[in-house]
Amino acid sequence: LIKFAKATYRKMIQNLIWATGYNVIAIPLAAGVLYSAGIVLSPALGAVLMSASTIIVAINAKMLRV
């Protein structure tokens, strides 16, 4: 049970780091930070990328091994 708890905690930290890193990059892009450089993220692409992020976190959680 202790091994399972430690493995779960490690996986939680991995997912937290991934989601934080992704959002640090994706949210400013979606807000239009690079608009002056001609880089615009369409709402549809933003929705797809956010879904992809969620899927990656879910797959990583599913790969939990004890």
C-alpha cells in the first residue's frame, strides 16, 4: 500500500509539472501574446490543443505501475 501511495504521488507530480508547463506556454499564446508577430491561435486549434493536454495527462496517469 505504501509503494502504491508513493507511485501515485510521483505520477501526480509528473502530471502537475506537465500541466503547469503546458499552460505557461499555451495560455499566453491563446491570449494573443504573439499577435504582433503575426502568430494567431484560432479558437478551434486552442480547443484541440487543450483536449490533447488533457488526454496526455490521462494517459500518463493510466500508465501508473507499482
